[in-house]
Amino acid sequence: MWQEWLWILHYAKQYKLEILFYIASGIIGTIVGLGSSIASKYLIDIVTGNNTSSVVIMAVAMISLSVFGILFQNLCSRISAKIGIRIQNDIQADIFDQIIDVDWLELSKYHSGDLLNRFSSDIGTVAGSAIGWVPNLITTSFQFLATLAVICYYDVTMAVIALANAPIMLLSSRFLMSRMRQYNKQLKTIGSEMMGFEAEAFYNIDSIKSFGLTRLFSKKLRSQQKHFKEVTLQYNQFSILTNICLSLIGLLVEYSCFGWGVYRLWSGAIIYGTFTLFLTQANNLSSSFSSLISIVPSTVGATISAGRIIEIINLPKEKTDPIESDKLRSTAPKGFSIVLKNASFSYVEDKQVLVSSCLEANPGEIVALVGPSGEGKTTLIRMFLGLITPNSGEAKIIDHNGYEVTLNSATRQFFSYVPQGNTIFSGSIADNLRMVKEDATDEEIIEALTIACAYDFVKELPDGINSELGERGMGFSEGQAQRIAIARAILRDAPVLLLDEATSALDVATERKVLKNIILQKPNKTCIVTTHRPSVLNMCQRVYRILDTRLTELSEEESSQMAMDF
């Protein structure tokens, strides 16, 4: 927990002024509250002593302090809300950037629902603790000490009685903290599992309906809900029992304070105003001490959340070499070659995906990767993009001067990519394309759509390129969605274009036209496609087959035969 708190506090250091504001407002609020209580004491003393000369002054003082306290508290609440939102956004953005830099292979081991839960729920907890924990500790401690000082000033014995439950709460705090941490961890884990299930179910709702799996998924949801309910109720039961024990002790202390106050009043040692002050401040003292102890659960929750975030951001980062990669910028217009030399790769130990594979793709060429599904074509695409690196061998990008750079996350700037499946985002067609080039003009967007054979149907839409797309291109056919995705890659205008089964939903004539348009647009573009379509093979300068972990370049005869055998 200590290490996790140090990590949280390194964020707190960035917001010193905000923390000072919280501390100052908490202390002022405490002083105002104490001042109001003391004023009410003297007001009661004046009334019960039949001395009405200062009644108005004391009444005005008490009411003024109370009204000021209400206004001040609400003003602080408004300011705190603004500060809280800003700080949560800042911390969330910072952690988002760190997560994005994590190595893709390591990050892919986590379910997207789990990552989403950590990013939303856990970061919110950490953000609140980063700026709230220190002020809460200081202001609650100040309230406790100030209240204790006021009671001690009038009666030391009353202060001792009011703190009678302190040793019990301190002794039990370690046990309580351990159990709370255990339950918090369980609930966070279950919450991530449920969010992952829900995200997956809604994303694949068409498949669930198509296969008649609604009853099965409904059953799975209820099973997860049952587990969540069991753990939550266990935690609730533990909290209730703990609260009953502490409340009974608090009640005993409260009655003891009341009894002592009555005795002192009966013996004439104090007067009515002091008696009422004793009762209110003894309760405040016990409450402030309980508040100090209650910081423990929030501490536990925050450290659990911090630990879950730290686990993600401490994963290995992507391999990057921006300095060497940027040296290629000046030669980018003349195109790049992509070369693999004896590259081997495996996702898990003892299960090779690629073994000693070689490949070459040069500017002006269309190079095809063919082979059965699951043999490693998409793995090769990931290697080109620097998402993964060979376990052995080389994967390089080379300019026309022969300057070589190992493929890494920084060389990704020289690639355009159209992945398998539907990669369209909700928003307009223009918004989807401008993701890769924010300052693109309408004319440039139309040109990219034309090259991708998409403008023929886009121009018929009521709003043209500004027509809205639903999630995953809802309302458009798979072929139309693919052409929009291809247009987005064309607009990026990178020297290397990767098409991973990106023309699978197009008819043969459209597919050939799109590929020809791409090469004609930029003769120096290197185009690498993974495909099952024979129509593409006779357009390719090189065809590589991946089979049984081996990547082999096919001869013209072998390529022609493969096209005939499809």
C-alpha cells in the first residue's frame, strides 16, 4: 500500500495550490462551526442567567456564523467540483497516454472490458484521492484537535471520556483494513469481468441474435450478477457488523459524556450553556475521530485502484527509435522497401508462428501474402507496423539510398493500413477520413474516395461526404465500408500501404480497379496485401505463401497455378 500511495501522491504534487485551497476551506469551515457553537453557548448562558443585554449581539453572531458557514460550504463545493473535474481529466489523459505507449502484445493480454473498467472507475478513484486524501487528513485532524482543545479548555475529564473509543478503533484498524482490501480487490476484479462480458456481448449482438444465443448470454449475465451479489453482500454484512460494534461503543461513550455533563451541571460546576457545548463538541470529537478512521476504507480503495493502474502502465513500452526513423522523412516521396531477413516469431513459448522467414517488397510493387487462415499473415502485418518485433532475425524499412531502420513504433508513420473487418467509426464520412489527416480539404477527401471507388455511392447520399455513419458503418454494406476504409488509408498518403483482406467484400472488377488506382496515384508506393482472392495474384510482382510457419516466395508458375486452384 505504501508504494501505491507514493504513486498517487506524485500526482498530488502537481496540484499544490488546489490542495492548499481544500485545506484552507476545511480549516475555515471548522473554525466557523466552532465559533457558532461557542456563540450558542454564551447565548444560552445569557438567556438562562436572565441577562438580556447581550442577547441580540450573540444571536446575530450565531446566526451570521451559521449563514456564512452554509454559503461558504456551498461556494467551496462549487469550486471543488470544477477543480475535481479538471484534475480527473488531467490524470486520465496522462494515464491514457501511458497506456497507449504500452507494447501491443503485452496490452492484448488484458480484456478490453477490464482495461475500460480500470481506465474509468479506477482512475476516478485515484484522481479523487490524489487531491482529496491529504486535505481530508489535515482538515479532519485539525477539526479533531480544535474540538479537543475547546473541550479541554472547559473540562479535561469530558475530553478523556469522549476519546474512550479511540484505543478500540485503533487496535481494530489493521484487521479492518486487511478485510476491506480483500473485499475491494474482489469487487474490482468482478466488476472488470462483468464490464468485459457486457462490452463483448453488445459488440457482437448481431452474432448473438443470429445464432440464437440470447438465452445463453442472459444466463451468463445472471451467473456473473449472482457472484457479484454474493461478494457485495459479504462485504455489506462485514460492514454492518463492524458498524454495529463501533456504533454501540460510540453510543456508550455518548451516554457517558451525557452522564458526566449532567453530573457537572447538577453539582453546579458548569452552567447550561457549557453543558450544551459539551454535548455538541463531545459528539463532534467522536465524529471527527471516526472520520479519521474512516479515511482507512477510502485509502484501501484508492490503493487497490492505483495498483490496478500501475500494473498496466508498468508493462513494457513499445520499442521506438524516433531519431533514426525521422531521418527517412526526406526520402519518403521516393518510397521505401520492406525487408524481412530470417525473421522468427512466436506469441507464446514453444509455439512458433514464423520461422526464418524472408520477404522483400519494393516501391511500385504489389506484394501478396497468401496462405490458410491462422498461419500468420496478420502477424506479418503487425510486424511491419512495429506492433511486434521478431524474436530473431531482422525486419527493416529501407530507403532508395540503402539507409536501413529496424521497424518500430516510430516507423509506423510511413504506413497506411486497412485492417480486416469493419473499422468505421460513428460520425460523418468526412470525419472518418480526417482522422488520418485533420486538415484535409473536401477536395482531397473526394479524391481519396474516388481512388477507392467509393465516391460513386457517396455522392448519391443526401449530405455527400458529410453523411453520417452509424457505429461500425451501420447503414452501409460491407463493401461500401471497406472502400471508405481504403479511402482513409489513401488519404493518409503514406509510402507503404498494407491491406489485410481489405478487398474481400468487393467484386473482382472493383477490387482490380482500386488496386490499379492506388499504384497510379503514387507510382512509388509499396503495397502489401493479404488475400484469398486469385484475382489479385496476377496483379502482383511478388507472391509469398505462408504455410507451416514458413514464408516462401512463389515463382510465376506457382503463382499462376495457385490462382487457377482457388
